[in-house]
Amino acid sequence: MRVAVTGATGLIGSRLLPALLADGFEVTALSRSPERARSRLPGSVEVAAWDPTARPAPADALEGRDAVIHLAGENVAQRWSGRAKRAIRDSRVAGTEHLVAGLAAAHERPRALVCSSAAGYYGAAGEEPLDEDSPPGAGFLARVCVDWEAQARRAEELGVRVVSVRTGVVLDRAGGALARMLPPFKLGLGGPVAGGAQFMPWIHHDDVVGLMLAALRDERFSGPVNATAPEPVSNREFSRTLGRALRRPAVLPVPALALRAVFGEMSSVLTTGARVMPAKALVLGFRFAHPELAGALRAALSGA
């Protein structure tokens, strides 16, 4: 099976690529910096140049591939200045529009598009359990996710099966939210954020990879799929569990005002949350390798 991957050197891409290669996939990586990508990726990976915000994806890099996995996007975890918000939106919405334009130009098109999205689609939703049929929330990130998925769905008009993977907080000590949490928690300075009542939809990196592989192989996967663990927890419980895993106290609260002073509008992602459930994955029989938080954290911290 031949696949094209964008964002291959990112946090999820760097976990997904070895799994694809181990399963015998032939991989083409589309990268804004092809020379840097070649230096970081295995030699068996073909690399093609593409700037997602500047032009349509090269049709020859998509021609004859069985599927495309679209992971490219500007980092959300930064202060949301006007410039940052444009980059976050353009990299996802315009980038996906340009990818679909490349698919349209290909004669022998891929049969499937697995496109990254985010649990931020649901916005701040309190304690109500949410599945893939739940409506979108409000706010900047939710609006980006809605428009991002709408661009991906346009590929359906080309006869392409589209899966939008709404990923929660990925537990990976190599990067992302967990890597940022570790320094203060290791010093015993961690604790719940803004009271800690908000839910945190989390997932171990192995299960993100597993869901994407399942979406590639199983044609029953279509439309939005929540990539979150079956047992979402509150931020308070997450902090306690991480503290126990590190054998450190985790009781120092982080006030919402302090986060807003540092991160501005982006702090709303940290101070609010949603109880997102992976209903579709469970119905389709996907088995999570790390369904419970304590075990998932132990595995992530051990490097597994």
C-alpha cells in the first residue's frame, strides 16, 4: 500500500511513520522543507516539496497512492496574536483546500484521505458526554476545526473516503502538552489549572497511531472520528494521576488569570474542556492499547 503523508516530522507524524514502514507501506512525505525532512526521515521515504499555504499539492506526489494522511498544521500551543491565528487557520483551512486541489488534479487518485482535526471542535462543553454527532462549540479553535473539516469533506466529491480524526491531548513525553507539563510537575510545582473541574480529552500516542492505521485500512471509518481515550478525566484528576506517576505532589493550583497573562486568548484551551467520547471507534471495534490514564501515563513516561 502506498501512502502520502503531510506533517511527517511533527509529533504525531514522527510516531506514525515508523509504524507505516514496519507494516510495509511505501511512504511519500510532502514537506515545506524537503532537505530537512530527508535528514530526519528514513532513507526509504520519498520526499516531495510542498508549501501547504502557498499552492496546491503536487499531483504527481499523490498520483497512484492508495491514501493520504494529512497532519500538517501550525502549532496551536502559542500565544494567539493576530499573526499566529492567521497562521493556525491558514495552515489548516487553506492547507487542506490546497491538498484537495492536488487530489482533483491527480488522474489516479487516492481512495482515502485521513485528515487530522482536533477535539477543540467541541469548544467548552462542560460535563455532558460528547460523541461525533455532537454540534461544534464556539471560539476560535472550534471555528477553525469546522472550516478545516469542511475543506477535507470536499474530497468526497472526488470519490475519496474522508476521515477527520479529532485528536485530544496526546500523551507523549517527546513533545506536546505532556512534555510542557513535566518540568514543573517533576519539581513538585504542578497542580490543577483554573480549579481543575474542566474535562481533558486525552489519548496515548500509540492509540492515535492505531486509530489512523485503522482508518486507512477499514472502509467503515468515515467522517469524524474522536481520537480520545474511553475514560476522559477532569484536569484535577489528570494532575493527581501525573503527580502519582512521578511520585511528586501535584496540589499547587494554577490560576486562570496567570495563564491568561502568559498565553492570552489561547489560555481558554487550558481553562475549559469537553467530555469527548470515542463512540465511533468503540462501535467499530477499535481496541485501545492504553484505555486508562494511570497506565497510559506510565507508558508515556517510560518512553513506550
